[in-house]
Amino acid sequence: MNDEAPVFTQQQYNRLGLRETAGIGTSVIVVRATDKDTGDGGLVNYRILSGAEGKFEIDESTGLIVTVDYLDYETKTSYLMNVSATDGAPPFNQGFCSVYVTLLNELDEAVQFSNASYEAVIMENLALGTEIVRVQAYDIDNLNQITYRFDAYTSAQAKALFKIDAITGVITVKGLVDREKGDFYTLTVVADDGGPKVDSTVKVYITVLDENLEHHHHHH
């Protein structure tokens, strides 16, 4: 006789604070349903019916839910899944539960720079290759090599004068700095740790002084 529907140990399972940085294959939670029937009627098959949105899958025999895609707090902060347990013999009775998953926002911690912004004051006509400033970022997860680059909106003029070392973050002079052509530059540096997150950026302000002037006024 198979007349009992599987019953989950909880109607709702909560998994709070799943890390946004969780890699694919991260265990989220285990759901469990029991069935009073013996024999095949007591075996249950688990399925996620809705709400996984391509991010989660369940092991049909163990009830273990794992991530199968990267999570992004910016896109979605929580998931509510409807899960079923179906017993193993006709008439294949079903029980249901919901699984609520919330994400931890780690966007701000993805990559952090040592300074909120960087400023450098330089003389014009600096020798090519002169180091101006070094930006430094670190990764809380410390997993990946961080690489540096100027962002897409950095002016062609600035890129003609300055370059950044992708590995060290050192900004050097690569063109002739002439105050007549510009005395203030704003560069935006991107630090990329190779992850699926939004890349972090920082501003670098460079003021060019006239080598002939005795007194300099610092301005923005």
C-alpha cells in the first residue's frame, strides 16, 4: 500500500547569508522528506519545481542543493524555491517545501584599494619611465592575481602621457609632460581579480607644475 505522501522535516528551509563569492558546486542546504511507507513507497525523489533560476540544482536522491552558476547580489539578493519530494511507487504521492536563500553582499569587499583616491604632483618635462604613483589593491579572498588597467573612459591624451603596469600598479611617464597642454589629469584605474564581480575602480589625480615657477598653487 502506498497512501502516504512524503513529508519534509520543515515546511521552509532557510539558508541565510550564502556568500556571493561562492563558487560553482557550493553546498547550500540539505532538505529531507520522510515517508511512512515501506518499500519503494518510502524512497523519495527530490526536485526543484521553481525559483532556482538556473542557479541551483538538487541531488534527487540526497536532497542536497548546490550552486550551478555564479551568484550576483546586484542582480538578485534572494531566491525562493519550491521543492518537491515524490515517493517511489504509484500513485507517486508528493510532498512540498520551500527553500529560501539570501545572499551576502560582498561587492564592497571584492577588491579594495589601499587609498580611497591617489594624488600626485609632478614637474613638467619628467624623464620617460619616471614613477609617479603606485596604486595597490588587495583581494579579501586573496585567490587571484589582480591586474590593473586604465578604464575605457580615460582620455587619449592621458593615455599618451601615462601608463600603468598591469601587475605592479605603478604609473609611470610615457610621453612628454608639457604644462601648456594640460596641468591636471584624472585617471581611473580598474583592478580586476578575474572574478565575476563588478571590477573595482579608483581615481588618480595628477597635477603638473611649471618647472619655472617658484610658487605653486595646488588646485583641482
